[in-house]
Amino acid sequence: MKCIIIEDEIPGQKVMKHLIDKIGTIDCLGIYESGPQVPMDVLSSADFLILDIELPDINGLDFLETLPSFPPVIVTTAYPDYAVRAFDVRVIDYLVKPISYPRFLKAIHRVQESTANQQAEISVYSDKTTYRLRVFDILYIKSELDYVSIVTEDRKYLVLDSLQNWDKKLEAHHFIFSHRSYLVHVDRVDRFNASTIGIGNHEIPISRGYRKEVERVLK
């Protein structure tokens, strides 16, 4: 895997480089002090970014919002207050300094899962037609009596099947129950509170029985 570090403080740069070198399978393409310094060809070559927030010239999250697209992002910051906004722009993980090696390794595993998830496809049979969908495009799945609705950004696919079967099909792709009738794609979650999960314009309920597990996975 290849990464870019965007961090303006030299001690922070050294810590991130040390953690990367300790893993041993990640190639650092460059270390930059602010987002605008990163050449676009280097950015497009990276599998993920390690991004500080408080940076010169432009805030790290503001920089992401200037980009038409960007690879998975691990935020590293001394400030916990940006977490909600960071997940709104779909960062993979949010690490508060000082960062331990086990916590950093967990973030790398999330990047790897997300990358694999974006590439994976699955067959969906709906309306007498078989569709090939990217797993990443599935936002959530809802139980509809003897059917399930598979919801993407573009449309819904009504499939004669059970939610439990789809949980088994997608067990390697980071989906969780938020309610007995809803299976939610964790990597697509924008926001959540005690009672709902938000994905774009969709609000998905969290029932009391699943609340602790949802909070454990999403926090």
C-alpha cells in the first residue's frame, strides 16, 4: 500500500513515519506540510492519506472538500472536536494524538477493509434481472416482509430474500444491524446519534437492542 502524510509539525511527521515503517508493508510517497503542496499526480497514486487538521494555509478537512475525489483518509489530530465533521466527509478513522501503535494498526486495517469493499461486487436478482453491484454502493438493506430492499444512492432493488441471508452474504464487508429490520453499511455512515444513523439523505433507526453494538463499531 502507498500513503501520503500531510502534517506540518516535524515531531508529528517523525511519529507517523515511524508507525508506517513499523508496519513494514506501506510505502510513503511523501510528507507535506499542507494539502495544496501535494502534487495531484502523487495524490492520485496514493492508496490512503494520513491527514492532520490544523495545517497552514488551509484546514485539512477544508482541503478534502476542495477535491473532486480522494483516497481513504486517516485523520490524526490533537483536537477531538472535529470528529463529527470528519466523518461527514467520510474519513476512514479519526486518531487523537498521542497515537499508539495498536490504534494506528487498527486504522490501517480499516483502510484495507474499505479498499477491498470498494472493489468487491455481488449479484442482485430483482425484477427478473440480475444486476452486478459494487458492495460499496450499497447504503443499507431493509427488511420488507418476505423481501429486502437493497438501497443505493441511485435506486432500490427489491429482492425475494431475508435480511439474515444478506447479513451472511455481506459478513466480510462491514455491515451491522442497527435494528432487526435494517442492515447498515458501516463505511457509508455520515453521522449517528442515540436513535438514528445518517447516510446522505437517509435516516435509519437504531433500536435499543442494537444501540451498544452500533456505538461500539462507529465510535
